[in-house]
Amino acid sequence: MDRGHSCIQEYIAVWNGNLSLVDRDDFVHGVDLVPTRDVIDNTVNLYGELLIDFLVGINFCMLNGRYETGNNFTYISPQGRSVVDYVLVPHEQIPLISDFQVLPISSIIDQYNADVPCSLPDHSILQYTLDLSGFVTPHDDVAPLSSDVTSSTKWYSCKHIPKGFLNNDSSVLLISQTIDRIQKTVDNANEIDHAYDDFVDLIHQEMEDKLPVLKKNSGPVPKKSFKKPYWCNELQNQWDMTSRCEREWLRSKAGVCVKARLKQKYCDERRKFDRLNRKLKQQHQKQKQFNLLDKLNQADADFWKIIGNLGIANERKQKLPMEVKLEDGTVVSDVHSVLSNGESDL
């Protein structure tokens, strides 16, 4: 066994180990009221037998395979598939957990349109919902979040904040009162929360009154892997084929020969994707090198600017706008006017 760690005191344990469990019950029939498991990995080794005996002795059980949906292999690679990651809980804590799912990395990438890493992880994600209402005392006056919060969220432009923002008498008075309330009720969490909520309402009202609302982008969804400049339709199609073959292999209930054929098909498509990904990446890097050499041979003045802008940190860095706000409130972006204004200020 590699490692195990517990969270939420002694209630839940998440275990990752080099073990496989036999199709044995991890509870005592007629004594423990625990639903049976749907075992999809029938490989057996000594560590799995020892873990089963240990769980029976301490009244723990595993969540894998105990729910109608979401059961899947936790380790998936061209070498094979198996269940080696588990969530272990006491018997009395099973009602607190719902929506247990094992999500392969490929399904997460497809679902969230995420960037495909150079080396795809072999282990799946174990996801579940934990009910903590019996451990956390909710505020009576806090309304539950609605499902359409995201769709109704407003985005404000903070590019040009007016001088009167939070600078009127009522705003200054409420800010002072909030500071006084927090200082007087440091030991009372509810009072601090109420003071903070009032201050947040003030900020929202000021933004609503004095800041322009940004228009939502109604354009098409950006294509996958925008961080990879070499991503193309050919690579996308090969990734879709690899994901489809993986799902067919994992969900197959056929015999050994059919499963072996589906596994071989997945391995072939996975190798094709890896080779194509490396090939396009190398071509892109070579093309960038050739462009730099051309700039150097031509003694282009932009050569050192391009060198200085290389790297992920520079791509994420926000550039300061070349503009200045004049005394009459107008904003100018002309380089000469900006430099002249800065020179006069100095």
C-alpha cells in the first residue's frame, strides 16, 4: 500500500494503493446494514485480502461500486485497467454521501473543454457529494444559492472608475460604521458577517449606479486547447477517436476476446494521438526557431523584443494601457500626448 490520508476527522479516508480486491463483501451479513458492491475488477492479490479483513474489523466499507451510476476503473492506461483508488467510510456515514462517481481524465477533458496535457494521467478522479448539514450550523437569514446565479451575474467595467466612487457622505458613513461594528464585535462571528454583508451590498449598489455593465460575449465557444497554438482539426479528431475507443473498452460487458480487441484498438489510437501530438509540437517549435533566426539574420529591431516576450509568464502578463486621463476628464491614447503629459507631471 502506498499511502492513505483521512479528512473531516475520522469520518472519511481516501486510499491509493497497489492492491486489487477480490469479490468479497467488506461487511458482515446479517449484522451490518450496508448495500452490496458491484465489482468490476476481479483481479486478486494479498493486499486486497488484508484490506478487506481490516475494513470488516473496524466497521468501515468502500464506496466504489455501491451506487447505481458512476462506477468505473480508477486506473486506465495502455497497459491495462484496474480499481486501485478507494473511498473508505464508516458504515454510519454512508447516508451522508451521494453522487459518487469515478471520472476518467479523458471524460473530464471533454466535459470542460480543457487543455490536453502532454502526458495524460493514468488515475481517474473520485468525486462525491458530502452532506455536512449535521456538522455546520447554517445562518437562518442566509438564503440558499439559486441554480441560475451564474447566468444572472453582471460583469462591470472597472477600467475607468469615477472619482465619486465610494466618496459620497452616505458611503463614507457606512464604511466608518462597518469598521466600528467589526472592532466592537470581534468575538461575535454573526455580527461580523452582518457588517460584511452590509458593506458588500454598498459595493454592489455603487457599482450598479456608477460603473458600466459589460456586454456578455454571445460568440462561439473557444476551441479546445487554446494554450496549444499547434492544436488543429486533425489532432482534435484523433483525440475524439481515442476517447471514444476508451469508453467502448471500459463499458464493454462482452467476453474476453472482445475486450482484448477493444483494448488493442484503444492502445493503437492512443499511440497515434501521442505521436501526432509530439510531431505537431516539434513542428511548431522548429517554426518558431526559424522565425527567430530570420529576425536575427535580417538585423530586425524587433528581435530582442521577441526574445524578451518568450515564456508563459509573459503571455499571461497584462500590459499597461498607453493612455492618460486629462484634467477635463478626456482619455487620450496618442503616444506623444501621453509622454508629454507624463513629462509635465514630473
